[in-house]
Amino acid sequence: DAKTTQPPSMDCAEGRAANLPCNHSTISGNEYVYWYRQIHSQGPQYIIHGLKNNETNEMASLIITEDRKSSTLILPHATLRDTAVYYCIATGGGKLIFGQGTELSVKP
Amino acid sequence: DAGVIQSPRHEVTEMGQEVTLRCKPISGHNSLFWYRQTMMRGLELLIYFNNNVPIDDSGMPEDRFSAKMPNASFSTLKIQPSEPRDSAVYFCASSLWTSFGANVLTFGAGSRLTVL
């Protein structure tokens, strides 16, 4: 599993795009990039994943650089309910190891 | 689908007592994961099963912890005897995973354990 590095905290204004970076410079070719989030006291929630191409779903967009060494999760219009800890995980196997994540605070 | 169901949601027990946490995965999922979360250590993977077989239990802290999956619709995590340092939120997650594809986990709401 590739080691991931995320900033410990970020702020975002409500209604603006939140761009959360993740570095995974040791990622190998068969390892996916996953993003989960955990809202206080709840179980982690799956957001999105990708292998090589950029991905978009109803929650977010995932931008993966061409060399796959980093990625950015984009919440296009952040709301107060998006305040949470966001985890980036890079793995090709069955088990997902969670790091410390980025604590995103969306402010009015 | 009701999602991943965990019970109990809250448990308070005394040191030395046996604790059993239960998990019902999503129907049709073939993989099940037990995680533990504390402020100090974050979210730790304890053990995971694939097709009811334990694949990796390297995260189980010590022999006091054991996990079973007798069938595809039920798993237990047991702590015997419990200690105050076992106090944590325990999450169960399940997924439909093949070795060549992505592994998207769905988590339960967690079981909050307090050992006095």
C-alpha cells in the first residue's frame, strides 16, 4: 500500500469549492485511490475512487495527476454539512488503512 | 437495503467482563472488516474476512480479542477479558470485492464500548 500524505486541516467558505490534496508518490500501477469522509461520531462514508482517469459522481470529483503521484478531491459547492475528516487511501489490495486525514471546516 | 447493522450501539461494562460485538453485513457482500477508533490511535483495521475466511488478523491487538464469521450474514468480535484501554468505537464494514477490482466499503454506525 502506498503511503499517503494529507494536510491536517483546511477551511472552506460555504458555497465555494473545497479542494483537498493528497500525495501518494509511491503508488504502484494497480493501486486505486479512495476517498472517504467521517462526520463526527458516524461511520466513515465512501465518496469516490479512481485508478488512472479523473472521476466524478454526485458527491465529488477526483482529479488524479498524469504520473498518479497525487490527487485532489473536489467538493464543488461546499455546505456546512460537508464539515468532516476526509481520508485519502491508496491500495491495490483488500484492506483499506486509514491515516489521520484532513479535517475540513466549512464556514458560513 | 438496511446497510451494515451493528449491535449493541452502546455498551458499558466493567473490567474483566466479556464483551461481544455483532455485525450483519450487507446481503451479497463477500468481505467483512472490523475497525477500532480512538482519539489517540485513529481508525485501525483489526481483522478482515473474505468469503467468511479470516484473511488478515495482524491488527488484532492481543489474544484477548477474537473474531468469527460463522456465515455470510453474521460476524462477532469478542473481547475477553475486557480492559479500560479497550474503550473505543468499533466499526464493522462490508464490501463486494474481487482481487482485480476496487474495494468499496460500507460502514456500520459503530458500537461505542466503555470499559470501567
